[in-house]
Amino acid sequence: MIDFEKNTNLVYFVFNKWFKSLGYLKDDLCQEGLIALWQASEKYNQKLEMQFSTYATKLIHWSMLLFLRKKELKHFKNSITFSELEAYDFDCDFSVEYDDTKMQVELLIKSSKQSQRNKDIISDYLFKQEKKAELARKYKISKTWASKIIRNFNNEIKSKL
């Protein structure tokens, strides 16, 4: 098991890199980040061929993004984003227990304006934790193009926040 205490600086790194302009939400975002770090330290599998810091940073970043998403939906229930999500017809089996964060990320991917192929690439990157080089081979695209697809998705999500 990974030492939680030694890695708390990852939360502040993620905040300062992506959310520094939201200083008024620093406490809330860092709280979400610490929860994500705790989950990452418990779930991390050393057989993943991925450093813990990379694994945890992704989880912390997405946790903070999802917190902002929830906050937006809570305060702006009539926004276009909320309407799109509310009207979306889900075709997943709710009898399976989903982790809240994973389910919300799946929702973000499904509501994205990306093509289905790009959504598949993003899903493989986030959930199967495939590396960009693996995605490039699997989908017969360049590693740069895989990075661009993931970056465009991140920018799309940031613009909705």
C-alpha cells in the first residue's frame, strides 16, 4: 500500500497546475483531491506499469473537475449542460455498482461532442489506462494524434466549467 502522507503534495501540484485561477475554491478542491488521493493509494496496483504519481494525478485531476461540474449543476440547474445531461437516455445496467467518479466521467464522455471513435479512445485512456502509444497502435493513429484527441476532450470539459 502506498503512503498517503508522503504524496499529499500531488494534490497541491494538481491544484496549482490546473485550478490556480479558482483560488476561492482552493479548500474545496483540495479536499476533493485528498479524497481522490486516498482512493488512489488504496486501489493502486503496482503491476500497472505506471508510477503511482501518474495514476494518482489523473484521479485527483478528474476528481477536481467533477467537483466543479457538480457545483455548476447544483447552482445552474437550467444551464445547457444540465439540460443535455438530463435529457440523455442512458443505456447502461444500473444493477452493477459503479463508482460515482467513474460513472460521472462516463457521463462526461457520452455527452461529449467528440466522434464515437474519439470517445472510445478517451475511454480506453481513462478507464483501461492504456498509454498513448498503445492507443496509437490499437486505433492506427499517431501518438501525437492520440494526445490531441485527449487534449481536445480536456479542453471541451474545461470550457463547460
